[in-house]
Amino acid sequence: MPATYEPIATTTLGSAAGTITFSSIASSWTDLRIVFATAGQSASSTTQLRFNNNSTTIYSRTTLIGDGASATSGRTTSGTNITLGNALDSTNPSLLTADVFSYAGSTNKTVLANINNDRNGTGFVSNLVGLYASTTAISRVDLICNGGTYNTGTTATLYGIKNA
């Protein structure tokens, strides 16, 4: 990572868990980056991003997904989170990165995310832009496995980005 990236916290699951939380995030950086490598998750689950434990309907997202054979897009408004991926994979690893811009500022927060999953050659890539329509600084980030759990060995790292 460039010198402007500073690791804030890393979590590696020693057992399956439904949520990974980063809390007490200081306002010392301009942006945040989440790097999330799943070691698999429950097949019927979705990965969701939530800020400040706020589950009100102030989230929205637009997604583009390609799997080598087709491409789809979708949009959600008035959500209680930003859904990053549907059933990423129960056995094969997935890599997710999400950038949260001006997280400590007094404007709405924009998220750009990318998900890659091989699925043994039948994988997909997903790109997403999300909005957290809150002017409150973000001090907590939750990665939620809605409808299941993340497998043992899943790792998430939160980085602070200075002077982005």
C-alpha cells in the first residue's frame, strides 16, 4: 500500500461469525478503505455494509455485475444498508475492496466497492457505487453476513487514507 494508507485494524475470524465490526474510528484520515477477503460464507447470505449501527432507510446503491457470459445492473434506494454482494460463495474465496470518501466530513458519504470471486472458473466481478445519506462522521463500520456467517479464516482490514 502507498505510504498514505495506514492500517487501523485487522480482524481474522477464528470461528464463523455473522458480523465483523470496526468501532471507535478516529477522524484522523480523509478517507477509509476496507479490504475484505472471505474464506467463504453461507451460500444463501448477502454481504452488507452498515455505518454507525444506523439501520434507517438512508442507504442507496447502483451495481454492475459481469460473469463472463452476461452483464446485469441494479439499483436500490431507501435501504437499511449497502448490499455489497449476494451469496459470494460458500467455499471459494472472494476479495472485496470498498473506499469510503470523506467519512469524517459533514456531507453525505460516497462508497465505491469492487468484488471479485473466482468460483473455480465460473466467477464474477461486481462494481458498486453507494451512498450513506448522513452528515454524521463515521465512527463504526459493520460488515454483515445477512442470512448466514463468514467462514473461519475470513480477514478484514480497515485502512485510513491521508491526504487523498
